[in-house]
Amino acid sequence: MALDWDHLPQATPGLIFNSRIDRRRLFPAPDGWLELGDEDLMKLCISARSMLY
């Protein structure tokens, strides 16, 4: 799973995570997300909602 940098945050930002099997969106993005490490970003990804179902 990877953070999708092709979809930059909007006025009310959300994060999109992509993999071969899923696409997930976390909305709104938490404050300070740019400073988070990989482990914390993975926790956000797990809590994000699938966009495929």
C-alpha cells in the first residue's frame, strides 16, 4: 500500500492509499500527517475506508 501523491489534498484534505488490490481514502487528513513516519502512516491506511466497495 502506498500513499497516492498523484491526488494531492484538496481544500478539505483527504489521503488516498493505493495498492494492487485496494484503494483507500482517509477523510479528512489528520493535522501533521506530512511529518508522520511509515508506521504511523500504515495505521492511518488501515483505518481508511476502501473506495472499491
